[in-house]
Amino acid sequence: MFTVAFFYAANYSIAKWAMPEFISPFAFIIVRVGCGAVFFGLYYFLFAREKIASSRDYFDLAVCAFFGVALNMLAFFKGLSMTSSINASVLMMLSPIMVVLYSAIGSKTRIKPLVYLGITVAFIGAAFLVNAASFSVSREGIIGDLLIMLNASSFAFHLYYVARLLKKYKATTVTAYMFMFGFLLVLPVGYADFAAVQWSTFTSKALFAMVFVVFFVTIVNYILNVWAVQHSTSTQVGSYIYLQPLLATLIAVGLGMDILTREKAAFGLLIVLGLWLVNKGR
């Protein structure tokens, strides 16, 4: 999950090398999900070939694809284009809290007090790190804020819902069907933008960004994400989202795009402390 958080954090800086100057957000989603569908689909049909036991499981896989791939990506990129980065960063921190609520209500799982404490501490550290005090609500940005909230809740629901499938099937099987179903869902939305991309204008830096996002942020991260849920809990996996602003800050500092201060270091330690409490109490 640390690796997943690292690649997602790097995505904030590296994806901007290609988007939106060379490729639009929706076209980028077509590339990401399409490459994921091809990669995992080929692996499944050539090597895994794990049989899906029932039609209900196909339905559950489609639900995971809708919330974990299609709605998740489309709502985030569209929402980010309509609201500020600060608002998006703050609202994304609702996701781990929603995972706890889904797990507590849906599966009637008893969450230990130490886990609640850890999520609270990590939330406070992440909120200060992304400067939550600058959060603002405007008429122009309210739709974007709602879309980011929709993204956070859909990803949280995916983490909760996919756990039941991972008790029956391999992580590669679940991921393959998620991307194949997900591609069918995002294709009608992003096809026009994808068809309009001028591939000849891409610079080497933009191409590197595309490869990084497709391979590491999409293929590697999704398989690690579902594998982590399979070998841990949805609550613990969700809590690692709080690492993203910390790692994003460190990566931005390393690229010369930000400055590390004592305050940022202290807020980062709060996030680490919160995650330690979550792992201690799971």
C-alpha cells in the first residue's frame, strides 16, 4: 500500500507533463483503462483462466468496475477540472472515513477504537498538509466539489465491495474483469476526446508521463490494490490514502517544485503516526 500511495502521489506531478496540454482528461482515461483491459485481459485468458462460478459474480464484477474504474476516474478528472486542487485534496480525504462506515454498516464489522483514533490522527495531519484552511465553496466550483466527493465515495465503496470477490477469486482475475467491464463503460464518454488527440505533437516528456501513468499508476497500482485488500482489510487499505499528500509533497520537493518546512514535516509525522495506529488496531 505504501507503493500504491507513492505512485499515486507521483501521478499528481508527472501526469501534468502530458495533461491537459497534449491529451484531455477523458482521453487519458480511455488510454489508461484500455491498456489495463488489454494487459489484464490477455493475462487472464492466456494464463489464469479462472472460471467465474455464477452469474451473480459477473454482476458483482460489473459493480466493482463501475465504482472502482469508470465512475471513480471520470468523476475525479472532471471534478478536478471544475474545482481547486486544495478542495480536491481535502475532499479526497473523506474516502478512508467512508470505507470505515461501509465496512461497519454493510458487513457489520466491529471497528476497534484504535483504528478510529488512527484515522482521525492521519486525517488531521493530511488536512494540515494540504492546507485545508484554504478550502472554499463557490457557485462555480460546487459541482466540481460534488464530483470529487462522488469519486471519494465510489472508490471507498469499491474497496468495501471488492472484498467479497477476493475471497473467491485471484486478484488478477478480479482486476481483469474490472478493467474489461470498465473499458466498456468509459468508452462512450471519452471516445470523442480520444479521437481528437494529436499524437504527433507529443514530446518525449509527455510520452514518459503517459507510460508512467499507464504502467505504474494504472496497471501496477490496481493489481497491488486488490492484492492488498485480499491480504488485509478494506479499512487498512483505505487509510493509506492519507500517505498520498505526504509523498506528493516529498516528490514535489525532490523535483524542485516545493519546499520542505518544519510544519510540513510535523504534519507528515502525524500521518505516519495515524497509519501506525490503524495497523496496530486492525
